Amino acid sequence: MPVNSDDELREILELDRVAVVGCSTSPSKDAHEIPKYLNEQGYEVIPVNPFADEIFGQKAYDSLSEIPGEIDIIDVFRPSDEVSDIVDAALERDDDAVIWLQLGIHDDEAVERAEAAGRRVVQDRCMKPTHQQLMA
């Protein structure tokens, strides 16, 4: 079952390194504004966007598999029908990053697969207001 308790959400939000799958270069999109907010709050935001070289002064990676080092949270800004492949890519990594599906994004089967592999998953919840509510 996806994470819903405030205590566990706080614990997740205390992590540092966030890979943002679908991070946008367009300031008018939530997929830009929310990672920018996270960056401003001190998170190390790692953009994942195969169509960008750099976002927020950080190198943008084409995929999760290309990111060196450990990831704490994989924040997903892609359509729900892409979640399954993103979860598979997350599970192929050596780290055990939390998978965070932004507001409006859900895939119950992929969530069950991730949880069965021991991953924590947050589904259909935006990181920015959750951070503002629990960490401010």
C-alpha cells in the first residue's frame, strides 16, 4: 500500500537526492516548477530528460540507469502509462530509492511490483505541498 502516513512522508522528505523523471525545461510546467522548488529547499535535484542537456544548472540524464551514485527518491512526472517502465528501471538500480508518483499519476500494478521488491512508493501526491505542509 502506498505511503500515506505523515510520519513516513516526513522521513522520506528528509532524504536528499531526488531524480526527477520528466523534469521540464519549461518554467510554465509543474514538472519544472516543483523540481525548482525542491532545489531551492536544498534537495539535490537530478533531472531526467532525454531532450535537455542541463536543467537548473545540473546535467540532465537520458534515463535513470545513467545516473551515477545513489538516488534517494525517484520523482515521476510522466504519464501513468509510462510508470511501469519507470518502476522497472528503478528496480534495476542498486539503490532502493523511494518511488514518488506525482499528483494524478498512478499505476497500481507497478506500485504492487515495487512494494513487493521492498520499495516504498508514494502515489498520486505532489511533493511541493506535501513538503510545505510537513516540513515548513
